[in-house]
Amino acid sequence: MAEKKILWADDEIDLLKPHIIFLEKRGYNVTTVNSGNEAVDMVEEQFFDIVFLDENMPGVSGLEALQSIKGIDPTLPVIMITKSEEEHIMEEAIGSKISDYLIKPVNPNQILLALKKNLDEKRLVDEQASSGYQRQFREISMQLMGRLDTEDWQELYKKLVYWDLELDGTQDEALEGIFATQKEEANTQFSRFIKDNYLDWLKGEVEAPTMSHTLFKDRIHPEIIKNEESLFLVVIDNLRFDQWKALQPAINEYFRVEEEDMFFSILPTATQYARNALFSGLMPSEIQKMYPQFWVGENDEGGKNKYEKELLEKNLQRLGLNIPFSYNKVLNLNYGKKLNERFNELTKNKLNVVVYNFVDMLSHARTEMDMIKELAGDSSAYRSLTLSWFEHSPLLELLKKIAQNGSKLIITTDHGTIQVDHPVKVVGDRATNSNLRYKTGRNLKYKASEVFEIAKPEEAYLPKENISSSYIFALKNDFFVYPNNLNHFVKYYDSTFQHGGISMEEVMIPFVKLIPR
């Protein structure tokens, strides 16, 4: 590790000689000056990793020198050292973006701790994360060898998301490879779990987890009943559990988490099916049967989610909830801003549902696949992109208003998404749908071992376009391609983020209840 260079400015620097010797013995290179002016001059002339700055020096004060140093190099860490414990000095220093604040007299270990926290934090955190994951690697592997139920799978997926975030950005490529392999194995086992249990859940032969079509009745309806104030339900499309965890620190400024949970998306894990099921409280074929005017089939023209408000209204009626409610779908920036301007109107409703199609807002006229592939090369970048969008979106402003109003908030989604990198061949006729993670149509040809096949759609409460229609779903990180022009499609879609199939990321999705701080 290269020697770290420290600049220490103090008008009584000679009294600090023992501290300087202490640091030099530990491999630090310490340059000393006696005034704020000299500190500023040194920063202009030389490179330093960090600056120790006495607050109370004659002439240019520490705070004045701090402003000048930040003007030269805004990224240079500065630790303020002072005898004063006056609150306004602390606030001014913190407001000027100091890295740390120490009160005299300081001892050598305090100085060393401040240095490690500011110069070595990433390395130390990475090392701690690596050793922590290595300790839990065997435990996760043993879990994957056992018989897991739905709650076990949710807990295991939470662990994997935790380590995904902890190991994010680590320089240990070998460890990254080990984690990626374990996560892929988990998705392989999860795909088998869904294949073994999904139809039994729908038939009622075994206890089912909360799913898209039961979420409203099981989890949201009770909140509406017990909540006296206006309840806000925000549905962010494509929001995976790891993306929620990336957003959580920003949301925590205004809300505290009352409950963080998951539920299971129905199949296909696609908006047309999962979000319509969520709002209607019905499975797709039930919607088609009960409200044919609100169901748009795979081969029908027009948007597939045009009637979410109407389906929600019917659901509320069936649940006996004769309440004032609003439904808003935000597809662009301007609509989001206008919705915020109408916030006071929303507070008059017992329930306010806001759907945020954040991928649509990001992509505008470009295709979702192109945009995500260009800006998000992996899951880490996808999380970063999601957070960047959120921090500059009208949604954050809406959440601030909800918190200020003292209203309760639920954040959830319709389904997740997964980065695909393994093509699976399928043959279908012209009427076969275009989704890369599920196919429905007649005379589909494929290897049964490579997919989850539902030959009788009625068993999965799925609509049939014709009497011989069937459905197949891609597993883990697979995506469907046609044999003709194979190389072109593989190259075009490889490493893109897709949804509609079976993976932990698509199926197990966040449901979070929040209370204003």
C-alpha cells in the first residue's frame, strides 16, 4: 500500500510532535505547517491524501482555510481539530463538508481511527464483507441442499441481496465469481421450487404465499380499514428487492420502515398479468371471464394495462370498501410534477394509488432494452441507475409531501427483472408473443427440461388465445430465441434485463410499509 501523505496545520504544531512520530512509525508521511495560510499554499503546491486543520489559529482561521482548501480540491478529506465545543462552530464546519471533527486534547489512537475511517474505510469494509461472506458461504450452501418453503426462500434471498450489496464494488474478482456462482445455483434451485409448487398453490392443495392476486385482500385491505388517515400505495414497476434496498437510505430520511416483506408475483412475471392481478384481486383468466371488457389479450391491439383503475374499483367494491380513492399512473416527468401540485386534493381520499413506470420515464422514446443495456451493464449499475432516477424524480418530492402530511405509505411493485445471458431455443408460429422470458401460442417446440411448461393454461388461471394454446417460462437467467437468425438475436439481447419468467429477482418482490418520521 502506498504511503499516505498527511498535511497537519496547527499554530502549536511543536506540541504535537509525539503524535506525528506515532503516525510516522505507522507508515504515514506527515507535513506540518503553523497557519491556515500555509495550509492553503501547501494544498495548491502538493498532493495530500488528508488534512488535519486546527480551527483556532491566528490570522486565517481554520474555518476560513477550510473554505479555501475545498475551493482548490472539493474531494480532499479535511478533519477539523478544535478546543471549542460551541455548537455553531461544529455546525459551520459540518456544513462546509468536513470529513471528521475532533475535540482537543486528542490522543494518538483518536487520530489513527480518524485516518483509517477516512483513508482506509473502503478497504477495511471490503475486507470485513469478504470475510463475512466467506463465513456464511457454507451456511447458504447447506440451506440450498435442504427442503425450503416459501418463507425459507424469502429469507435466503434477503441474505443473497445483503451480500450482493455488501460485496458491491469489491476488488476481489475471485470472491465475486464465487458469489455469482452461488447466486446462480440458488436461482436454479428456486426455479425447481416454483415448478414443483406453483400449480399446487393455485389449486389450494398446499398453503400458498401471498401472491399478486391476493396481495390487496391480504395485506393492503387491512391497512385501509385500520388507517384513519389517507393511505398512499406507490407501485414502482420493475422494482426488485435489491433496488428497494438501494432506495431505502434516501427514503429513510422521511420515513421509518414499519414492515419490510416480500410477496410472490404470479406467472408470467409481466405487467399485463401481474399488475392487473394485483389491482383486480383476480387471476388473469378470472379477469377475462368476469370483466371481458377490461382484459386485453396477447394478440389484441392496444395497451395491456389500460383498465387498472376500473379493475381496482371493482376489487374495492367486492371487498366492501365504499371509499373515495384516486388512481394515477405516472408515465412521464410532467405528469409526475402535476400530480405533486395536486397533492392537497389527494389527501381527501381514503386511498391513493400511484403507479410509477420508472423505466418508461428513463427511456422516453428509446426502447427499454437499449436504454438499460447502455446505462446499466450489471445489477450494481442497474441499482445505481434506479437510485439516480429516484433522487431526481417527482416521486421523491411526492414522498416528502406524504411524510409532511403524516400519511402512511406502502411501496411495492408488480414484478422484478433479471439480467439474461443464456439463450434457449424455442420454435413457434407467427402468433407467438414476443416476450423473451415467456411464450404462449400453438405448437411451441422446445426442450421440456429447459422450461416450465403449462400445457393446460386453465390450471394456472391463464387465458387461452385458442383451444391448443400453452405457456412456457424461462428459468433463472435464460432467454428464448428462435433458431433462425440465432446469432443476431443472441448478440442483441445478451446481458439485457428482462422479465416474464422464473427467477428470485422476478418472483420475490418487495412489499414495504412505512410511517413518517
